[in-house]
Amino acid sequence: MTQGLDRARAEHLVRPDPKRMIASFPLAVLLLAPDMTISAVNPAAEQLLGQGARRLVGKTLTDVLAFEEPLIMSRLADAETHLVARRVRVALPGRNARALDVMTAPVQHHPGWQMLVLHEMSGVEGLSDDVPGAGAGETGALRAPEVLAHEIKNPLAGIRGAAQLLDRKLGEADRALTGLITAEVDRIAKLIDHMQSLSRRIREPALPCNLHEAVRRAQAVIAASDPGGVMVREEFDPSLPPVTANPDALVQVLLNLMTNAREACEGQGDRRIVVRTRFASGIQVHSRAGKPLRLPIEVRVSDNGPGIDPALRDHIFEPFVTAKKNGQGLGLALVQKLVREMNGRITHDRDEAGGWTHFRLHLPVAGTVQND
């Protein structure tokens, strides 16, 4: 009797076979060969696609399903990139198009092979876009970071504590770096709180801000993370008045734009980034109260990189659109969200003749807009 119990206990301790794990996975999983044919599927995929493995295996992916968004197939064609896209319209054979979450990942040590994961959000509470007060395609797509917020805050607290301990042991000349670490941890923690509130449509208060101080704070963060990186040239108009913005959100926006510019011009023999501020008359939008609002203060972040893929230029502010190999495509979507909450606007354009890519942030003068 004892031997039987020991044998049963030992069987429980045996690590499950990976094939059984995939078979038990509740999401639809398809293994795609380099030529985009389906090599294997799990039972959840059979159920979602309405066909058994014998009929699915060997077919090309386009014979089985069709994505209404053409960018999805172009990303799938690059088997070395990760893709995460929410609520993509997918047409299945003999059925109406359905909104599915789509994820892909390359198979390690097998070039060209990739895993395609499909998931239908029906019946899931709390993570769907269909909640009161949520703007279509605006807040729902940015809720994914909420899931990680709690786990991110824990190590942030540890980093802040470590910086404070180091501060006690360093000389006065080195304490500026620990102060920068502490300030950035606090800013990121506030940003996480802000991202958690996106679905509740809560806006952070906008205050009078010195635009040039925000630019230099973002520059200090980049310089500390990459001391030998490309230098940023400043072309500031010192006569500009304060702008209306949330200070931490404004730093985050500028940090994202300058980080993107630095990455965009990597590999250039003469890497150049220019941050320019100026008064730009004539730009006017309607505020949330419905009144005309002028946005005369412009900050432009420019780089001399090769520019954004023309196929992506009209979509770069949409969630999960990115040309980066390991990017998730949330940076510019969050930038646009934060800018609009400050009553500002952000645009981009390409100067092919000069070889420059420009991102232009337009903000109101302090005192010209009321907080809602």
C-alpha cells in the first residue's frame, strides 16, 4: 500500500510534457512553418477555427483565416518579431469576422518558425473595451500595462531604497545621480498610477510649466542611461511663456520622443538630434468644453535617421504599431494620450530632402485653458 502511494506521489512530481502543456493551453495556438503553412495546432485552435487538426495541418495561414488589418500579415511575414494586437477583426471560413487578440513569437533556435496565439475576449469581465465611459479604441487598447502595474511598483520601491542608501555613502559631487534615480522612480510610479486611471477617464491636473526645464530633465535621464550617446542640440526660444501641462506627463512625452529619436538615428555616421522650441501662431483646436483653443507653443524633436516606414506613417500613434524588432508599439500611443489630456496635439512629418524626421508637440499657453 505504501509503495503504491509513493509511486503515485512520484508520478505527480514528474514534469508535464511540453506537448501536453500546449494541448491543455486554453488559448488557440498554431505552429507556423517558415512558408506560413500550419504545422500543428492545439485543441483550442481546432475549436476556435471549427476544423480538426487533420484538415488544418498543411494549409497556408491565409487559407484558414484573413486579417482585416493588412499590417498584421506584414508583421507575420517577419518571423523574427513579436506581435501583440488586441481586438483584431479576423474572418474565419464560412463565418462572420470576429474580434480576436493576436500574439506571435518566434520559436527559439528554429529560424523562420513562429507561434501564433489567438484569443477571443467574449465573456471576459474587466479587460474588455465595452465598459461605461471608455472611448472607442482609446482607453481599452492601453489597459494592458495595468495588469503589470502592481508587479512594476514593487521593484521600483527597491530601486528607490537602494538609491537612498547609496546617497548616504557618496560624496556631494556624485549625489546628483542618486537624486536623479530617486526622482525618476517617483515619476515612473506616478505614471503607473496615471495609466491605471486611464480606463476611469481621470485626468491629472494641468499646471503652468517651464517647457525648457522639462526638456532638460528628459535630456538628463537619457544622458545618465547612455553617457556616450548622441548629443542633443538645443534651439530654444528663451522668450516663450510657461505652458499648461502636467509636469510629469510632459517629461514622459519628451523622454519618449527623444529616446525614439536616439534609436532612429543609430547606425548613422553623423547622428544628430535637435530639440527646438518656438512660437507657432495659427494652430487652433476645440477644447473639451467646445471652445476654440490656440496652441501657439511648439517643441520639435528632430533626428537625421532614415525615417519611419511609409506604410506605418499614418498609423504610428495607434497601439501595437511599431517598426522595432522588440517593440510593443505602446510608446507613441501613450504619448498621444498624455498630450491630448493636456489639451495639446502631436504630429509628425518627414523632410526627405533634408533627411530629417520631425515630431511636433503643440501646447497652450498657461492660463488660457481651464481644468475640467
